[in-house]
Amino acid sequence: MGALTTDWLPAFKAVPRELFVPDVVWPGQAAGTGQEDSVDRRTDPDGWRRAVYADVSLTTQWDDGEHSGAGKGRVPTCSNSQPSMVFSMLAALDVEPESRVLEVGTGTGWNAALLSQRLGSSNVVTVEVDADNAATARARLGAAGYSPMAVVGDGAEGWKPSAPYDRVLITASLRRIPRAIVDQVRPGGIIVSPYATEYGGEGVVRLTVREDGSASGPFVGSSAFMRLRQQRTQRKHVREYLGGKPWPADGVRSVTSTSPDDVGDWLPMFAIGLQTAGVFPWAEEYDDGSYTLWLRDTAVTSWATVDYEPGAAEYEVYQSGPRNLWEEVRAAHRWWDGQGRPGFERFGLTVTADGQASAWLDAPEHPVPSVG
Ligand SMILES: C[S@@+](CC[C@H](N)C(=O)[O-])C[C@H]1O[C@@H](n2cnc3c(N)ncnc32)[C@H](O)[C@@H]1O
């Protein structure tokens, strides 16, 4: 596992992952972001151990705990994260002896245990929004011999009573960097967090907090975390966009030579999401390999569809509303393509003292443009 740096090796050895994994888990798929069927330690101890010692995430909760049983729920809401992701984020956190760390998203408690092993429990505070997850994690941490301050609360507020912190590790993805968190980090301190765009695509950002209260830094890789509970988007059904009429309703027809396939991978999605405001995609797939890419805006003013046909050179487009969403997405893709298709590590983010976040390419002086 290349992500495991030598300074984290002793903690990795001292804190076995299995102490923080419940009996029933849904292992992440090796390719993609979905989950396999559940594995139950009581009926399949070998399968369970294989899952625990594989480099995959292990979903431990669905639908904020409302789902029960061995089947899958609708949305995974807690997991023991993929080990290579855990250790690459810990490496990015760049802790020093005695660093005081706030973790947001206690989850199963594994990360809090690793931090406690390395820094001492008294230097670790961990916040979890879900009271059941927090109680289970606290019990597991205690049984393993660790006693970080583990509190129930909205981690977007940080945890002020124990501030300031030298480091903050966020293990649920953000679309906005909460001002409260930046304010609770001392100048020179570091925040490591998954940052997701509305369009999709997500990367881990490493922000350094400055004296003036701003924070800035590069992305260090891609990620696929579950969203911070308070930052999930409520999405309206397609019919709300069509105004009660059958598709294509009042959509204006055109054709495009850009394939919807070109804008569907994690990295271009991320680059498009940094440039567009409130646009999100959904693919309606058909049995013959064709699909319709739907684009909608969160304000429910505009929609677009692009019909993908395997092997085609041109694709039919319909757009409706004040925003031409396909043109926006195309323009954003064209910019990314024109920059030489930069990877996650060439992007960065600055959060100003008044809370505005802006993305940049290579250096803060080169802002990522906005389209639309
Ligand atoms: C991927 S899991 C965290 C993995 C964890 N660090 C571990 O070691 O197992 C994400 C967790 O974030 C929690 N979460 C979501 N929104 C939150 C919020 N606003 N404040 C604190 N925790 C939150 C979820 O309930 C879930 O337990």
C-alpha cells in the first residue's frame, strides 16, 4: 500500500483495522464507487477477514441508520474508509509531535484511534453527527485503549471548546469549506478534506491557514467520500423541469460533436464542476449501450439532454431555460482540454477570510474561470 508512509507505519501496526469493523459490512467494489453484497462475520468469518484486509472501503451504515437487514439501502452514510485513502490523507495532514487535531466524521473510530496512537488521545478531538455511530465508535475506541474526546455534533461547526487546532482532518466530503472550521485552526495549521463539486468529481484538498484568516492549498489526489450530512443536495425530479409536458417539452434542438462520454469521467467532471454553478448530471441508461445525459440546475430553471449512441459522430441535444447547460458544460470541458487536461494535483483552492472559495490551476494567481 504505497500510501502508508514510514512515520505512520507504527500506528498502522498498533491499531488493527478489524477492531473498528462491525460484523456486517458491504465492501466497496474494486472498480467504481458501488458496494458488493454484505459480508457477515458470524456466517462467513473468512470472507469478512478478506474484506477487512483488502484495500477497499467498508460500508457500515445506509440511509442514516434507517435501513436494516443484509440488503443494500439507498445511500451509504457511514463507512470504514479505504486504507490507502486513510493513510494518504494522514500523510497530507503532516502532523508533528503533540499536534492538536480535530477530526470531523468519527465514523467507526479507526482514524481517531490511529491519530490517538500517534499523538496521544489527549491531543485528538473527533466529532460525529450520528449519535449511534458516535456511541459505537466510542465503545470501540475505549476497548482498544484510546480515549480521544469523541463528541456528537455537526462537524461543520468544528468543536470550539477545544480550539485552536494545529490540524483538521475531515472524512466526509464538503462542497463548501465551513468558515467555523478555518477559524478554529491556528495560522500555519493545515486542513485536509475531500472537496466535491456539484457536477461530480471530488478531490482531497490540503489548505494551510494564514494569519489573515484565509486558507489556501493544492489538491493532493482524487477521492469519493460520502457527503457531509448538512451539505447534501436535494434534487428535484425531471418532471419538475419539464413543466408537466412530455420530453422534449419546450427544449430547443441542436446537434453536438462533443460526446457525452467525454464529460463523464471523475476528473473532467471535477474540472467542469469547478467552473459551473449548480449544474448536475444524470445518465438515463438503455439496454443497447446508448444513454441520455440529463443536465439540470439546482435552481430548477434549466435542463438539457444529450443522446449518446455508440459509434456516432454527432449527438442530438435539447436545451431549455435561461441557461444553455450543455453549452456551459462543453465550454468548461473545452477549457480543461485546452489546459492539457490537468490532473487533480494541478488544481488548488483558496478560501478567503469572508468565506468565498475559489479554485485555481497551478497557482492562486491563475483562477479557474467560471462559465455560465
Ligand atoms: C466515511 S465516514 C468516516 C470514516 C471514519 N473517519 C473512520 O475512521 O471510520 C463519514 C462519517 O461522517 C459522518 N458525518 C456526516 N456528516 C457529518 C457532520 N456534519 N458532522 C460530523 N460527522 C458527519 C457520517 O455520519 C459518517 O459517520
